[in-house]
Amino acid sequence: MKKYITLILAVIIHMNSYSQATWKADEYYDNFQFDKAAELYLKVIHGSNTINNDDVENLANCYFNLFDFQSAYVWYDKLYGLKEKNVKESTFIKYVQSAKAVRDYEKANRLIREYYTDDLDRLEMITTQKKHLDSLSGNDPLYKVYNLGINTAKAEFAPIFYKDHLVFSSSRDSIIVKENLYQWNKQPYLDLYIADRNKSNGELKNLRPFGENLNSRFHSATVSFSKNEKFVFFTQNYVKNKKLKSNKDGISKLKIVRGYVEGDRITNVEDLAFNNPEYSNSHPTITPNGKYLYFVSDRPGGYGETDIYVAEVFEDGKTNTPVNLGPMVNTAGREMFPFATDSILYFASDSHYGLGGLDIFESKIKSKTDYTIPINLGPVVNSNMDDFSYIIDPVENTGYFASNRSMGKGDDDIYYFKKKKPILYQHYSGHVYDKVTEAPIPDASVIIHDVLSDMLTHHIETDEDGYYKLKLPFKKEHKLLFSKPNYTSETVYAKITDDPNAKLENNNVYLTSLESLTVKEGNQTKIDVDPIYFEYNKADITPQAIAELEKVLFVMNEFPGVRIIIESHTDSRGSDNYNFSLSNERAESTKRYLIASGIAEKRIVGARGFGETKLKNRCSNGVRCSEADHSVNRRSNFIIIEKQTLETKDL
């Protein structure tokens, strides 16, 4: 009995030890001490006979927050299997981002298609964003980027223009020494810095603290200035009695404050009215006209982890009630670091389709709550890691952004960029019609290649009226390929001038359907040609036959999925056996002609003669007929036996 009691006690002690380890891991996790939490979660998972899904998810999240994406990917993949693909969207987003971070793009794309298969609106947006991003690959990049000399091993990010200077956030501790470390990444809390900006190359010099008089022991970051540079808006922690102030869940949230600018000092700092210690407000940015404040918040009622909001700003610097930008911009993931020009909103997101981590997107501003589908700024600016806090001078076409991409100098680095001048376009439009019926052809494919490079630049489809409209860059020649399954294809060369007022309209294209090139006889479909006639007692191809065989070649060349059988026939004169032999020779002669003209032999499934067994008229044995009547029976037919995909020829 003692033996069994001892064994039971050992099991209880073992279970209690893992229960305590889990409790401690959860405590570390809740306090953002992800390195310590990961170590304990790993110990609990490996030491337990049963796997707790919450422990696996927390472990994956720990690695994700520690930027150990290889380990995060392994554990998100494990969780995805354990929960039979039924994970919440915010977790799924981190799973996909981890896959992209380790450059497993094929797996990431497959997961996206699988997860959103029933969400057609989301899938349509992702497809549009992917097509745009794919169209950028292979083209000359619009951006050239340069890592700045002021970057350190610590974090530098959130640049903002201020007169001839640049203000940014950093955890560097070379100027202001702090004893406090942010538990998440073991770096000093963030402070604001200002530097003089060299406009020719973007480099910064004469670096110094900005708002040093704030004397904060915690975060002061992400600055934006009012139009007249009288006010400054920035992010801070909630602090009480020189200690972080926590909400009911024990978490210290962020708030946006407003102060007056006096040189490099910030005075009269006040909280904005919409702040609330139960949720964070951060990353403020003022529009160029000074009328609106965009910012980021995890307040209740949003679409994801963090959403972008906008609030009107009055002349005295106060703001009204914030409005969520809506589902065109915000997702179930993180939308962060907004920056607005007069007409475009730039922001970072980890859920819109990108290259991995946070990517930078742009969306045209239609109104305060109406935006176009966000599109990715593409490679060079974006990487498989976090890219964010993008700002641009739309006049100079230069700016800055931050990234923790590989080959940088530290945690987050600030990069300077030069953007090429926007390409000017002409509109080129028309309709695609059926050549026979002249009916419009909807959903016809229009593929655009640059003639000089022969690179694909764009791909659209005609609308329900067969209408298409293209934006083609100035001073270039473009190859336009029009096609649709079961139709021929057509190539058009469009030469674009540099006249912005030119109207390149009514460029109509006509395609021929396979149906109009064939005829039905009973249950057979034949290529529609006039009879292929042969001279009496001969199997040679005549000049008249060549003209009809060109029609056969046209169908075979335009529709590579078509396969045929050749059937040849004779008139009734001569013996039955002789006529069978002669018709076989005529079928083989026709087959040889098609092969010699470039048709693959495997596409001609058979070539056979029927002799006089399938006469077209009354001219059978013993019936007196004219030469013209007998010639009708000396013919070849081309029976379509397989259509495969019926796609037009390879474009």
C-alpha cells in the first residue's frame, strides 16, 4: 500500500509542479516577459502527457513577439494542426506572417486561400492586392533606399518632418541614461530625438534630444506637428507617482498627448479628451491641412488588434469624437503608423497581403471614412520583416521609413528613400466583339506586355459589355494580347505618345469563336470547310484543296487543345477494295500535309478511308452521273474528337 501511496503522491507532486510552472509562465506572459515565459511553456509542453492548446498558442506568441519567427512558425503550425485549422483570425495572421518571415511564401499563400475560402469579400481584396504586388516584381523599382548613419544597435523609428529637421523615436541610451528596461525587448524606454536634415542625401547630423524637458522615465514617441507647428501630438505611457499606471487587467496602456512647441522643448502637455486608460491610443499624425488627426487604437468596437481612427482637429488643438476608418483599411490584424498627404493615407499592416511582417500600404482618401483598396508599396520599401512609419515629401518624392530587416544596424533602423517621378499614362480603350455575330465578349482576357522588355505589366478582363480600358505609360509600345477560352486570340500593338490630351478610344478587337468554325452532323462536330476534292483516281493534294486545308490549319493553330480524325472518301467508280485503298491514301496524304505544315502528329488521332461506303448523293454503282456529281463524293472530313481545355494558343 505504501508503494501505491508513494506513487500517487509522486504523480500529484509532478502535476502540481507543472501546474505551478504553467501559472508562472502565464504570469511572465501577461507581463510581456516573453523570453522567460517561452522557456517555461516549453518545459511544460515537453513534460506533459497531454498538450494544452493555450500553452502552445502562448508559446508561439512568445516567439513571435521575440521576433524568433522560425520557432513561432513551428508552434503555430503545431497549433493549426491540433485545432484542426480552427484558429481565430488574429492567431492565423501571426501564423501566416511567421511563414512569410522564413520565406515560405508558397505555404503562406496556400493557407490564405484555405482560411478565407468562404469569405469572398476578403478573398477578393487579397487577390487584388496580390495581383498588384505581383505586377511590381520584375519591373524597375520605384524606390532607392539608404540606411542612415545615425542608426544604432537599438531601435530608431517613427521619423517625422519638422522644419528642416527630422524628429524620431529611439530606445538609444547613449545620451539619456535610464535604469529602466522595457520588459518586452529588454531595451530602454523610448525617447524623442531631433537632427538636422541634409536634403540632398537624407543624412542626419547634430543629433540631440527633443522635448528633453519632459524628463520621462517611460515611453515618449511617435510625434506629429500641427500645420502651423504650434502644437505637437505624441504618445506616452500612463504614469502616476513616477510609476506606470495600469488598467484593471494590470496592463499599462498608451495615450496621445498634446503640447506646445518652444524650440526643442515641449510645454503645457495635456491629454487628449478621447484617451482612456482601459485601451491604448498612439501613433498620431496630422493631415497637411491640419484638420484631421489619424491615430491607432485597440479600443472596443474595432476590427482587429489595432485599428486606425480619425478625429477632427480644431484651431485650439482639441479634437472631437474619433471615427474608425472601416473594413477597407482595418482588418483583424494590426494597422499601425498612419501618415497622410493631401490625397493618400500610408500605413503599416500585417494582415493586408504583403511580403511578411508589417508592410507599408497606400490607400487613396475619398472622404474621412471612404478609402480605396490598400495596395502594397512593393519590394525595396517592404521586406519579409517589419516595415513601417513611412513618411514622404510629395514635392521632392523623398522620405523615410523604419524597418528591422536583415543587414540593418540594429533593432529598427530608419531608412531614407528616393522615389522615381510618377509615370504618366494615356488611356487606351475599346471593345472586344465576336467576329461573326458582332456581340460583345465579356470576361475576355487582356494581357499587356512592354514590347522593349517583353515583360508582363498588367492583366485585366473585359466587363459585361466587352469593354476594356487601360492606363499605358507614355512613349512606349505595348503588346496587347486578347483571348478567351473557345475563341481565337488577337495581338495588337499600341504605341503611346506623350500627349496627355490624346484620346485613344474605340480600339475594337474581334475574336472568332470555335463554334463558328465548326458544324454539327448528327453527333459529330466537324471543322467547317468546303469539301476537299481530289482528282479522279488520284490522292494528290490539289491547289483547290490547299485553300480549304488552310482553314483546318487555322483552327488547329488557334486551338491547340483540338484533336482530330481525318476521314477520306471516294466516288463509286472502281472496285470496292480499290476505293478503300485509294481513300486511305487520300487520308494519309492529307495527314502528311498537315504535319508538314507544323501540326503535331499526336493531334491527328487517326487518318482512315471509307472508300465509297458513305456517298453524299445517288451516284452509286451502276448509276449514270456527271463528273461533277461524282466529284462531290471525293472528299475529306475533319472530325473533332477532343477539345481539352479549348484555351487559345499559348500567349
